[in-house]
Amino acid sequence: MNSTELESVKAELGRLTDAFFRAVSFEEGATPPCEDIHAVFIEAGLLIKNSGAAPGISTRFILTPLGWKISAMGWDDERPGLRIPEPG
């Protein structure tokens, strides 16, 4: 894979990740656009609640005939006493 192709893949995986977080990030009392999750996951995709002591997010991607999709996502919700750090 050349550097142009690699940058294209990174951009697509970033787009998928951003789309996922837009679908599950919402203010308390609001309704998330959960139907948007179906657009970024494979049909048999897994969404796994991580309930460990430390917050964690992990993602697995797969290249399908229709392009890159998420095959599995593990996450943990922020809550009192558990805050997911800002990236960067």
C-alpha cells in the first residue's frame, strides 16, 4: 500500500469513527440517532459495553465489498467518577 492509499484508508476509518460517535453522543434526555449506527457497522457487528474500572474504547474495522465498516466497538460511558479524557 502506498502512502496515498494509506492516507485514504486512515481518512475513511476516521470518518467511520466520527459517524459512530455522532450516533451515540447526545445530551442527557435527548434521543440518539441510533439508526445511523447501522450505516457504519457490518450486519453482524458487535457493540460491547466495557464496564472495567478504567474507561476504554476499542474499535475493529473490516474492509467489505462496500468499503470499510466497523465490525466491533467496545466502549465505556462517562459517569460520575469516570471521565473519558479528551483526545490530544
